[in-house]
Amino acid sequence: MSRTVRAAILQAKWTGDTASMVDVHESYARAAAEQGAQVMGFQEVFNAPYFCQVQESEHYRWAEPVPDGPTVQRMQALARETGMVLVVPVFEIESAGNYYNTAAVIDADGTVLGKYRKHHIPQVKGFWEKYYFKPGNLGWPVFDTAVGKVGVYICYDRHFPEGWRALGLAGAEIVFNPSATSRGLSAYLWQLEQPAAAVANEYFVAAINRVGVEEYGDNDFYGTSYFVDPRGQFVGDVASGTEEELLVRDLDLDMIEEVRQLWAFYRDRRPDAYGPLVES
């Protein structure tokens, strides 16, 4: 029997405050569920602006515990209501002085299965993330959800192939890549890197970007969110480059095994030869 999963992603504009931003995402999630979506992912730090355009201590106020903070708990209730698996990226405070760029993964019954913490933290103009976040320390977990095996890789992580491969080796079938990336030198990479990762690792990727210009800088987040299959082909159209948009797509998970049998990249790996790659 075919394993088809209906999946959703949302690219949204910053509304100006957390309460209304969460409301917007809840509304779109309910709309996705009405269309039959079984799993949905949100953009990087979805309930806040992309405050990393500046380095100001006032922005630590956006942080909250995971999973015990108010946003994740509210998303647990939403998962139970809609019956959807949710990938929920937020600014996490673990303890005083310890902050992470995190995504909670919530199963369809509202259970928090765990979290992923962003490994690779940029520190360049307009993306001053090292001011706020420690590097992730939870590895590359793959979560056994109601729709299959789900992984997460956050924004700047996408430039590093090692995490993509770790997720594939751990059995990921769908990897959500919540992001906040703006027009400029790296824009052309957006439709290159994630399809390449989907091919190299032979799974589906959901690439989610913010959209619009926000209050803390001139970064122009260009949306164009999409799903890509293990052959590197877009599943349906890519989202708008300027407007908020909900994408709902059917993902044929049987394609993963078909592609792995055809291309056999996992069979032909040479981990015995890769030691020098991680020597300092």
C-alpha cells in the first residue's frame, strides 16, 4: 500500500507581536488540517521577529523553555486539536545564560517527542546569531512520528552536508529546514542546496523561509518555500517571493526506497575512508 503523507509548510510575515503571530499560525494550521494535512512545519523562530539583525540584550525576552514554555504548550494543544504532527521552531532558554535556536517536534496526539538545536551559528552582518545562541548539543535526532520519521535542520545548517547525512543515516524520511534567509549573495543557493541535499541523502526536504522586511533591519526575506523529493524535483510549485503563503503537498514516501535502490548512494558510502574529514 502506498505511503502518501500530506504535508504543509507556512511562510508568514511578522505581525508585530508574539500573540498575533501565534494566532496567525494557528489559523493557517487549522486551514491545513481542513485540507487533510497530517504534518506541518513553521519558519525559524516563528513566534518572533528575526531579531538577530541586531545585537541587543532586550531580545532575550523572546526566549522561553522547551517544552514547558507557553508557545510549545499551546502548540501541543493545537496538535491534539488538528491531529497533525507539528515542527515548531522557537528561541529556547535552557537555564540562565544558556540559549538555543531550537525546534520542538510534537506528535499528532500532542506529545512532545523531543527537540533539535541548531548546530551551526552564523555571525555576519544581518545575522548576528552568536550573540544569542549557543551551538546545538543534542545531535541530529530523528523523531518517529505518526506520519513517519521526521528530522529538522535549521537555516544556516543547510550549508553543511554533515548534518543532512546524519539525518539520513538515522532514517529520516522528511527533513524540515525552517529558515530566515534574505535576498543577496546567498539567494541563488536557496533552490540549489536543499534539492542537492534531498538527492544526496535520498529523502524529502521541506524548505521554509520567512517573507517580507521586518522592523530590526533591512533583510528582505524572500519566501519561495517549497517541498523537494528524493530525486531533487519540486513537489508542486514554489511559494511566492513576496507574500505569505501556505503550501500543502502530497509526499509519496515510497519514492525513498525506489530512489535508494536505483542510485544506491548509501550502499556505496565509504565511512572507512572519511576519518580525515573530521580531524582538526
